Amino acid sequence: MQFTTTLIAIFATVALAAPSAEVTHQSALDIVQTITPDALARYEAGIVSPSVAARGVDTTLDKRDITHLFVCTDANFSGKCQNLATDREVCHFLGNGFDNSISSLGPDNDGTQCCIFDNSDCTGASVCQIHAPGIFNLNDFGFNDRASSYRC
Ligand SMILES: [Ca+2]
């Protein structure tokens, strides 16, 4: 029984870690979310609600393949915010109330760079090379309430 469980766990890890250039329209909100030092710092700075910081830690996926993009519906990391856990180099549709509503965002402070796109399939106009601490007001880039997808 123990052996079977281990095999399933290994298979699941391999399946999730498999590289894919395909566009997934699954929102990153459905993917495992973890508390990162960066998210904790934002919480301590009063930017993130306690519910975000209280979210459980899941180590199912290899940390090297997972990063985060912190998005907010208002400028200066206010309004409705979410720390999106995302696998790298995969296009994600911005669902769950964030489509065409993001006004500030920032990836983890681990060298991660992200692009946001006008269209839902990572095409169209974009803002790229977004890195920590991020963009406090997408108005500065003509991209307020405009992003529909992202890739880090
Ligand atoms: Ca907004």
C-alpha cells in the first residue's frame, strides 16, 4: 500500500512537472498556492490580507518549477489581491475576477520575470520583463484593467 502511494505521488509529480508550451486556460488560482517569503513580507507590510498569509503550504510541486505573481485590482497593491502560484513558461488566463481588472502586480523576488498580455492566450499587446517589486500602477504602462493572461 505504501509502495502504491509512493508510485502515485511520483507519477503525479512527473506529470505536473512535464514541460508544456501549450496555452492552458486553467486559471493559476486552481494551482497549488504557497506562502512565500515575498508574500509574507507583503502581509507584514499590510499589503496582503491575513487570509492570504494564512493559506496552507503545499510542497506537491517542485519549487524550481513554481513561482508566483501577486496581482491586485487597484494601484499600489490594494483592492482585491491574490498571490497566483504559477508554473514557469506556461500561459495562464487571468480568471476569477482578475481579467481586465489588474492595476498592480509583482512576481516573486527570485529573478522571476513575467509578461502580461492583452488577449487571453498570451498574444496581443504586452508588458514584459516585470520583476520584483513589480509595477505599482499599470496606468504608467497604458495597461490598467487590460491584462487577460500572463506568463512568467
Ligand atoms: Ca483595476
